[in-house]
Amino acid sequence: MPATHAYEGLTPNVVLDALSDLGLAVDGRLMALSSYENRVYQVMLEDEQALVAKFYRPERWSDAQILEEHAFSAELMAEEIQVVGPLVLNGNTLHHAAGFAFSVSPRRGGRMPELDDVEVLEWIGRFIARIHSVGQKQAFATRPTLNLQTFAIDSRDWLLDNNMIPLDQQATWTSWCEKAIAIAKDVFAEHPSQLIRLHGDCHPGNILWTPTDQANGGPHFVDLDDARMGPAIQDLWMLISGDRKQQTYQLSVLLDGYEQMRELNRSELALIEPLRTLRLIHYSAWLARRRDDPAFVQHFSWFGSSDYWAGQIHMLEEQCEAMQEPALVV
């Protein structure tokens, strides 16, 4: 493990100087926002305007990949879809300072949406469909695809190659992981889907809800950092939860809204549990790859223990069963 991490050099002065060099009249007030993958700060200007500065995790995305995300945001905003995209400053959306790539966005207020509210869920469904209508117009050239290889196989291999799993759990985890990958592979083969540009990480925490009696009220989609190619259902399944009956109802409401704007290939409903399985495997690798981050222990002190991997084994067993059950029918 390296003695230092790149983010240790991202001091408040580095952040403020980077913004000042863009011509922004920062007044020194800086507040770190809740983010782990990147470093994100609310910055106040002398005119009391609040902006959000996002410093990208080094070596995660290339400049070309970040600019593709920015271009996608611009396409969506041009269609009056409420995403929070980067500002164009000095002719650019992507900037560099002290070895970091960063962008600056307007600050948007809001709260997590109340997903037990039918009107809210249907509204979100409509907006996701609008995102997908833009997303299907062309493909990403440099950003990755969410599939079995990138999320599950590559993650499994990296974890094993780097000895991330305790020996007392390694054989059992590997066995269940391979079973899960094999089942998921069969389901994906049986239910091929169109790949489109996605939000990619469309969970409730990445949707800000503002009161509908305000201008531009409703959902605002934030954090397109995980935008990639994939099946449309990826941006829907993370918004449903609970038992099978609850998920069926929530999904039906989402689709009531979604299909007012865009038809969904209902065969993709069979991909919900395989996609959940891929995310489960990928998440462990995502955590393990960031274990040298200075904020790691603070946020993820529970990661890596034998108990953690025992829990992962149990969830893989459950996913193997879930993937073999009939798909949700709505």
C-alpha cells in the first residue's frame, strides 16, 4: 500500500486556488459534500452564489471519457431534461490543477424522492425515459459497457489475483461467484437487449426532488459519473425494493410513467436479478481498489473482514436463487 494517496494533496488551498484561477471570485468558504468516489465541495462566491466543484478520482477516467459524460449532460439539458451538468468556464467544462481534473457545476437543492408516492415514482419514470430517448441516439465512443465481463468477471479476477479475500472464505466465495456468473450468463444470452447510453447509477441518492410548486420542480438527476452503455432496465431496477409484491407494484408505476415517453423491451425485466448480481460482485472490487484512499477507513472500516466475505457469500447464494425465479411481470 502506498504511503500517500493523491487526494492527500487536495488541500483547501489547492481547491480554492484552482477555482480562483478560472476567474471565480471565491470568498474562502468551502464545505466538503458527501462523496467518496470523487472529492466534491460546495464553494461560495463573493456574490453569495454557491457552486459545486468536483475533483475526479485520479486514474479512474481519461479526459476523453469525462468529456463524453459532459457532452451527454449537455445533450440532456438541451432537451430540457433536468440533469445537473458542468458549467462552461473559459470555454471548457473540464479543467486541470495540481494534477487533478475537475469541473464546476451549479448547486441544486432538493431531497431524496419519496418513492412510496405514486405520482413521484411515475414522474421519475417519465424523466428516465426521456434520458433514454436521448441516450439511444448514439453510442459512447470511449466510456465502458455494463456487461458480464466488465462488472463480474473482471471484478472476480481482480479480487482473486490481488488476494483480497481471506483464505477461510476464498474457496466458498469463488465457488458461489462462479455459479452466479454462469447463471447470469445464461439469462443475458436468453434475453438480449439494446445497449444505450445510461445514467448508470440511478439510485434514489442520485435524484434530487424539489417541490412541484417551484419553477422546474420535480426530479433533478445528478452524478453522471457512472454513465456507460447498458440495457435500459439498469436505470430502473435500483429504484424498486422490498418483497416481490412490492417490487412488482413499484415497477409497474415506474413503467406507467416511462412508457408514456418510450417503450421498454419487457424482456429486459428478466435482467433485473442478473444486474443486481453483477453490481454485488463489482461493488466488492470497487471497495478493494480504493483501500489506499485516506478516507477509506472512515467510510468503510467494515470492509475486508471474514464476516464481510461471509455476508457476500450469503448474498451470492440468494442471488443464484433469485436469478432462477420467474422475472417480474407487470
